[in-house]
Amino acid sequence: MSNTKDGSYVNPGGEFTRDQRYIATRITANGQDGYPVEPGRYRLVVSRACPWANRVIIVRRLLGLEDVLSMGVAGPTHDARSWTFDLDPGGRDPVLGIERLQEAFFARFPGYERGITVPAMVDVPTGQVVTNDYAQITLDLSTQWREHHRSDAPDLYPEALRGEIDEVNAVVFADVNNGVYRCGFAGSQEAYARAYRRLFDRLDWLSARLAGQRYLVGDTITEADVRLFTTLVRFDPVYHGHFKCNRQKLTEQPVLWAYARDLFQTPGFGDTIDFDHIKRHYYEVHRDINPTGIVPDGPDLTNWLDPHGREALGGRPFGAGSPPAPPRADETVPAGHTPLGA
């Protein structure tokens, strides 16, 4: 049995198994777990390279929580000890004063032995991690932080659609979000073949679902779209080659490619994507898959701005709300890292 840096492992049969033992503490409106929602109290630590962290970055933007929930951005690579703040002056997060995310985990759980993962919510007064349960964090931002949403924020988790959103999220996670990793880290040909078939069967299912509707659930953007998008946007730069998910590129799947471009061109989505960080993370960190650490120059990313034509399907991206404001200057992706700044 071999282990990865986040605590996941490949079993004797070659199957990649993700460690999902996250810190389940929640930040809630009523403070039921001892951590009430309070503006300025918590710091969201992310890496723009990570698809799970990217979800939270997008949701925070769409809901307009920038002024009440600060964000620290770790560099695109890490070692066995965790993510580092090498993008900040002196290599320290300017709010938490730490060099490694590991320090926040150890502050609450000395000798913490599970994965030191992003996204993570850190309690600024104590410097202790609160949670790294990425799936719950985005749902709580939508439901528990509602008092602090911008006045015209979209409802990303509408109560009437939660059952369907949860069902879609469950299969997308199993077969797509985690499915690409099951391909990339497979330890046997048989395990890889099973993961490969499962991934592309689900992508075909998603293509059929999205052929006649603009968004995954209902006629507005929801949590389900956020979760699928962060995998699709990494597909051609990373998963197609690096993880051997190569039946087709995203650009060769017409419905999903148009759907992904539609979201990329929607404020709050594409303006969070740092393709440079994404490629550097996967190709430099995963030395068991890419021993040389060479990062490919391609693919050409300017086509993310091509017309998508999905408006013809109707739908209202933000429902009764409106687009978020442009990213803050200190949270803008560098121009050379995204086609939006080309």
C-alpha cells in the first residue's frame, strides 16, 4: 500500500482511495461547534492550483464575502510537510504570521497525522485551523454566512433544489472530481481501466444532461456547477496528459467544452483561474508520475474566450441576483497566468 502527501493511498489492488477524514468542525451562524460566523475572525487559506480550494474561492467571490472573510494564497507547490506561503514577503502569511499551513493544524492538533490540505479555515485570534472539510465549507458559506452576503448575491444552494444538487454532486465527485485522480494515481492497469471507463461514462452522461439545459440543476448557476467547473477547467492542461484521461480532450467534447467556456466567461469563475499555478502544481509536485518535473508549455488557452453560444438555452446565470464586482487588486490573477489578462 502506497501513500500520497494528503493521506490518500493506493490499495494492493491498485485503486486510488482518497482520504476523506477531514476536520468536521463547522463555522455556523449559531456557533454550535464553538466557532460562530464573525466578520474578520477567520482566514480562508487556499492554493489557486487546487480544484477543491478553487471551489471556495469561486463561492466566496460570487457571494461577495471578500470583506468579511480574508484569503491567504499559498504557492502552487508543496512538500511532504504542507503548503507554504512563498508568494508572500518573507515567506509568511501576512495575517497568520506562519510559513506553513501545517503550523495552523499543529496549533490545534499537535502532531496532526492526516493530510494538511487546502482549503482550510483558520481562526485568526488563536491561529488554529477550524476545518478543512472543503465540501461543507462552500455549503456553509451559502447557508450560514447569509447575513454577510452582498445584497444581490445569487442563491447557489436553493432549498427547493438541494436534493437534486446533492445527488448530482455525489455522482460528479465519485466519477469526475475524484475520478481523474483515480485514473492518474492508479497502481495497476486494471484499476486504471476501470477508473477511465467510469470517468468517461459520466462525462458522456453530463454531456447528455447539458445538451438541452444551460446549467446542471435548474436554470441558474448552483453549487453543482461550481464543483464540476473546477475539474473541467483543469482537464486539458493537466488531467488529459498527466493523469492519462485521454479518450478526448475537453475541447473535443462539444457540449462540455461550450458549458465550461460559458462558466469561465462568467464573472467569479474564470477570473479565479491561475493556469500557471495549476500546471506547476501537478507537474512539479507529482514526481511519481512526472519524475523530471518538467512543466509543459501548452496547451493554447486563448480559446477559453471563444464564443460558447450557450445563451440560446436560456437560463439566468445569477437568478434574481447580479454578477460580482471585479476581483480586488490584491486578489487578481496575474495577467500572464490567464487568457483573461492576455
